[in-house]
Amino acid sequence: MYKYAQIIAITLISGCATLDKAMTPVDEGINSTKTAIQKIDHSIGETMSDIGNSVSDMKAGIMENSLMKLIVSDDSILESRQNNYVTWKEATQYNANSILKQALETTDINNPDSLKTSDKMSILKDYFFKLLKEEHANKFSQKHKKPEFSEFLTDRENIQKIHEYKSALLDSEHEWKVSLKKTQKKVAELMLSTLYAKPVVKYVSYNPYEEELFLSVEASNGGFKEKIKLDAEKDLAISMKKNINQIQPYIFYKFDDDVLGFVGIDIKFDDKPLLCEVVESTYVRQSDVVFTTDEINLDALNVKYYDIVKNITPPAWFNNLTTDDKQIIGYGEGLKKDDAKKEAYKEIAMSIKTTISTNIKSEKVVSGSKVSNNSTSNTQQKVEDISIKGSKVLKVEKKDGLWFVAIRHNNAP
């Protein structure tokens, strides 16, 4: 009886082994079909993801419309920018110089400072993209151990292990592709935050007539500087100037055909988002008080000054050039080069007691304040009206919207 049982057991085992071998090609066919279906499913998912990204980009673009900015709250616009655009708002723990030096080891370039900004960005982009790709691969490796052939498993079982691993690998690759836009966004943020470090806000000026605050946003290690304007009532402007370090700037970029393009700057103060406008020129306060009558010279009574904001300091040479006793140097500043020359000639004229022809035609006292890029004057005066022989322009420089001029006059007989 026992022998019959052994024979039956051996027969069953042999039959199972034979069946297992017979089913191996069938399993391979089924697994191939499953893999094909999985790839099709992933392809559909990636296409839907691309469509979703395009819709998000379209919505973000609509939010940037000037009309939408009047309708939608600042919170919504800031949220849209943070969700869809590359955001630079802080520094990273990475050292840009070390990364650049490492990349240049195989080249003839020794100093990273000699690289153009675009080249630095390209190196940092490649570095962080590779870093994130390795992180993604390491997460997969920790979760899924690479299968090895086991002599204690049947062919079907070994094949099944390999199929499951490959299936998981396909899912991981799909996850990487679907998240590629987010990855690119993160790479760009790491690149900017490493290259420029922390963005810093500085006070520039305030226009009390329009209640507009002007600020400067700069990279703490140089390389980036933009001026911004925002609406701010007087009390808010005073508070922001007093607590300038508490202002959190957000600098936004977008991908346009895979090219990183500057979008704009927003700030947060007291946890409240404030929309800003990037401007080329800032407010420079100018006051004129001119007393006039018919066709008389009252140039000496003209009171005109520029309240230069803190970050607009005159050039180092201004009011510091050396001269001898036989020479006079006149200094002038103005919103236009000719205005600056007038001021310099006036200074020389006052020193040598020469009359300058100034035609003033006005019927009332004029007092006011004007924006630097739209300045006018009540004094009709031309540089060619000033005739001072022996004068020579020494220095001319435009700095932050103001012209600075130094003119030397030889006062020798």
C-alpha cells in the first residue's frame, strides 16, 4: 500500500513539473500582453497629464491678464503663480561655486566667474536634474529589490518575479514622466536659488501724491536686481520701510518652449500678498519754487533740488575732483544731461560772477512734484545761452536715472 502511495505521489509531482514547463510559454505570452496593456495605459495617462499641464498654463496666463488682476484677489494671483511658475524666494544649502568648479575640471576654464550667467545656469540645471533623477531611482531601488535567479523556484516562479519587477519599473518610469513638469520646475527653482542665493528687498522711495511705494529686489550675492512699484497707503508704506527685513519677495519665471522667462515679482508683508509692477525708473522727488515777473532774471531765487533716494548715490568723483587756484570745477545733476550741464555752468558762473541768460515766463508761483521719467520745468533755458569761455567737460555719468556732470573752467587771465 505504501509503495502505491509513493508511485502516485511521484506521478503527481512529475505531472506538475511537466505542466509547469508546459505553462511557461503561456505565462510569457500573458505577461507580454499585460506589459503592452500597461504601456498603453501609461501612454494615455501621460497624454492626459500633458493636456492638464497645458490647461494649467492657459489658466495661469489668463490670471496674468491686466483685466483679471482688477477682478481677482491678490491671494488668488499669488497662489496661481506659485502653483504654475518657477518661484525663487530663498537660498539653498548648495554651493554654486563648488558645483561650477567640479563641472569645469575637465575644461581649460579655471575660474567660474568668467562664465556667462546662461552657462552657469546650464551647468546647475544639469547638476540638479541628474540629482533628482538619482533620487527617484534610489527610491525605486529601496522599494523593489532587483530579482535574481533562484534555484529553489520553478521557471514560472522566476519568470513571474522578473515580470513583477519590470512592471514596477514601468510604473516608476511612468511616474517620472507624469511628474516631469514638476521636476523641471523644482530643478529651475534649485538652480536660481543656488545661483542667486537669497533675494533681498531694499527701500527706494515713496510717491505721496499717487501713494506708490518703490522697492528694489536684489540677489544677496549679486547678479539680479529689479525695481518694483506697488500701491501702498502712507501708514503701510511707513510700516514697510521700518520693517523692510520682514518683506518676503517672490520672483517668478515660466517655461516658454523650454526657455526660462522672467514673469514678475510679488511680495508678502504681514502674511498679506501684494502685487507689484516691475519698473525701469523709480520716483525721484523734485521741488521748484519760482517767483516771476516780466522778462527779468531771477535765477538766483530759483530753488531746485533732487531728493535722491538712498540707493542712488552720486559717483565717487562727484564733488571730489582736485583742481588748482586758477581753475574752477562746477558740478551739476539733473534728469537730463543738459539740465546737469546747466547746473554745473551755473555753479561756475556764480563763482566768476558771470550773468547767465535765463528767460522766465510765468504768471504765478509753481510748486509741485514730478516723476523722474516725465519731468518738466518752468525755466526756459538752453545750454547754448550760457557762454563761458575756457570751460571743458571733465566727467559725465548717468546713474539710476540721474545725470552727473563735472565741468572745469580755466579762470586764468
